[in-house]
Amino acid sequence: MYSWIWRTLPGGLPGKLLGSLVLVVLAVLLLFTVAFPALEPLLPFSDVTVDQAPTSG
């Protein structure tokens, strides 16, 4: 898959590097704006399993 992307990107080495950088930035942006917010309610971050130890006075 990566070789197909590399062959498909236009330009020489500078164009391919810039195109690869743009694709990575778009993928990260898509993850942080769409995927992670959609999956956040399904994750158990609010389920705390550690109880506070009783203090002896």
C-alpha cells in the first residue's frame, strides 16, 4: 500500500516528501477531529477502579 501511495504521488523526491507529509497531517487531523471524539464515549476512562485507602488516625 505504501509503495502504491509513493508511486502515485506526483513530482520528484521533494514533491513526494511534501505529499507524504500532507497525507500524514490529514490522517492525524481526521483521527483527532472525527474518530477519537466518536470513540471517546465507548472508552472506560471514567470507570475508576482504585478506591481511596482508609486513613488510620
